[in-house]
Amino acid sequence: MKKKITHHARQRLNERVNLTKKRTSIANIAYCKGLTPLQYRGTFFQYLSTKKGKVKVYHDYIYIFSKARKRLITVFPVPQKYLPVDKYKIPPEIINLANKINSLNSVNVKIITKDNLIVEGILIDFFRPQTMQKVRIKKAMEIVKIDIDNIEEIKTKLSV
């Protein structure tokens, strides 16, 4: 679907991205290929979360689209202190792990860490990779916290 561009966005593309032609094309590409705030973590995620509208990051520019009509409202460069943005990007394997953890909330699981520690118990936390760095497991009467980056494998106790 071809994205519409507001007059303001057209001006910002001219002055900030130095783009006078193919503005609709870049708006479409940014909308389809740009990354959302949920694909970043840390202070860059927090910064993007303060923006209103549908936010996309594409080639070191932040594109703001209206939520309802999906029109490009404005575009501006990523602030210098967040460059390069790749250092804030959540690796795909962590996103996949987060999806698996979220699907197993309140389920009896077995987690194997990269240093071969095995922890069994009930998964009690949802995982949001932008803000949370640990998984919490209820094991008997104690709560065990495991660093997300240290998880090698997670299984349900039924599939063990």
C-alpha cells in the first residue's frame, strides 16, 4: 500500500534527508523495512518510546507515521549519542528466545545455560527484551534469576 506524505514530512525529507524526488518510495521502504522501537533496547528504546505515532528507524533516520492513516508525518536523524544504532539492536536469537519464553509463562520448564547449569521450575516472568535482562524461575520455595544472554536452551518439562 502506497504511503501518503504530509506537507510537513515532504519538507523534512527535503531538508534533513536531502531527498527531493522519490519521497513516497523512501516512505514506503522505511515503513516496510524500518525497525520498530521493540527491536531496540536500552536508552535508545526508551528514547523511541517517547515518540507519538508509529515509529520506524531506517538508515539512521527516525520516521514517524500516523497510526490511523499510516501517513508519514515527519522524519529526523537519529541523535548522535545513539549512533551507531546497531549497538542497541536486539539480536534475532534473543527475540526468538523472548517469544518462546512468553509462550511458556507459568509452565514447568527446564533451562540449560551456556555454562551447562540446569535449572528446573515454573517460569514466572514475561520477558520483554527491551527492559528485562533476566528470566525468573520459581524453584521449590526460591526464585532463581537467569541472565537472558546466558540461556542456551529452554524446554517444557513434558518434552524433556
